[in-house]
Amino acid sequence: MSADRGPATYERPRLLFFFEPTDGYARRVDGFLAQVLQRRRNHETFRIHRIDVHERPDLAARFRVERTPTLCVVHNRRIALRTHRPRGPRELEQLLAPWLQASRVPPKAPH
């Protein structure tokens, strides 16, 4: 039997997180990402690849990363999203909303 990857097979989008290990803001963005994915149990939404631009300058060049931290979503073999230095978890959640399950926060009940 072969594992035929026909059109019915869903492949998770890849989230590429380009960073420099000495960049404190990159660590904050990694925290934002963890917070967004934790909300509503989105841990399995993406295949996440953390890429140190000093160790893999070839990938940084291929994805045209000029500054860090940069996040790219690759879906169906195309770059579907590229963002640089998101300002917080709310902004990141809005950018990733097309892929997140139940990404909307339910409205608060009136008191």
C-alpha cells in the first residue's frame, strides 16, 4: 500500500519564525505566538519552524527576511502571510485568524 497524497489530504500550513537569538523582542514575539496558539487549543494548527537567521542565512534570503523577528505562513506551497515585529498577541491573532480555529473571543455577558 502506498500513502497517496491526493487532493483530499490536508496538510497543515507551516509557520516560519525567523529570529536572532540575542534579540529580546524576538523572545517576546515567541511568547505572543504561544499565547495565541494556546487560546482555543490551536497548538496543532501549524507546523512551526523556528529559524535562527545566523544559522540559516540561506532560508532568510530565500524568504526575503530583512529584519527579525519575521513570521511567514506557508500554505499550499505559497507564502500566504508575512509579518514583521507584531506588536502584541491581539495583532498576531488577527493576522493568523484565517487559520485559527474558533479564533474569535466570545463577547462578555452584561453584568
